[in-house]
Amino acid sequence: MLKAELFEIVANGENSGVEFKRDDLIPEEEKWVIELFLRKHKAPKITMEKTHA
């Protein structure tokens, strides 16, 4: 894959064939990443609860 192709994929964002994931986050950190994303995009507030031990 060329660097230009990678930049194009990133620029186009997620869709049914592309999903961006980070493998260095623990579940509690994921919660905050999601909340910050929702705030940035002015999405309705949601409650996220821990569902596993």
C-alpha cells in the first residue's frame, strides 16, 4: 500500500468496509474516548456502565 492510498483511506473515514481501532486502550480509557468524541460532535449524552468485572 502506498502512503497516498493510506492517507486517502483515513481521509474518507470509517464506512462499512473500513473501521479504525486502537489496540492500546483499556476499557475505561475507551469510555472516555467515546464520550469526548460524542461531545465534540454534539451528540446526545449517553450513559456508559461497566458490564464486566
